[in-house]
Amino acid sequence: MKIKRRHKEGAHVNTHALNDIMFFLLLFFLILSTLANPNVIKVLLPQAAETQQKEAKKSLQLAVDANRNYFLDGDAVTLEQLNGRLELIAKEFPESSCSISMDRSLSVQDLVDVMQIGAKNDIRMFLKTTHSE
């Protein structure tokens, strides 16, 4: 004789609501951690005998007017003096850059002459322009 056994259901815990609660807790702690000031934690930093010094970069302004007058950082210079000044600046500040403001009536060759002086002295040269609508 075959006796049927009842299948007993095991204990079952519904955890669907726990996912929502965990999500909201995660959001709460993420938002709270971004608002916390990281400088509140006191940390004793290690000491070093020497610090690494990064060489300063120099940013130059070169203006050339319609009469081919050159102004380096506001000082009037000739084309020959410009070469000497840029050479000295390149030695003192190796990663220098120079923005060139040229009058639109000048030729492209005038721009190329100035940029060649900068390239010879390893100074990054770039041309300033205006935005037209």
C-alpha cells in the first residue's frame, strides 16, 4: 500500500522589499559621503628632506601692429631684439609659450617670420584670433 506523504513547505522569507531598502540605503550613504568634507580627517603626512620643484612656465604676449612694430609683453622691440629676448626667456623658462596678436593687414610671411623665431628657441607660439559671427 502506498501512503502519500504531504510535502511540507519549508520556511519562506519574502525578501523583495529588502532590495528597495538596500537601494535607498546605498543612495543615502553615497549622497552623504559626497557632502562630507574630506579635510576633516586628521592625517599626519610623511616628511621629505627635499621637495621636487617644477620649472615655472612663462606665458608671453607678442603684439605686432600694422607698421610691423613688435611689442613683447608691452615693451617695444625690433625683430632682432625679439630673437635675443626669446632666447634668454627660453633658457630661463624651458616650457614657455607665446600668444601672437597680429594686425590682419600683415602678410602671412610676417607671421611665419615671428613663428620661426619661436620655433628656433623652442617656444610654443600660437596666434590669437577674434570670433566672427
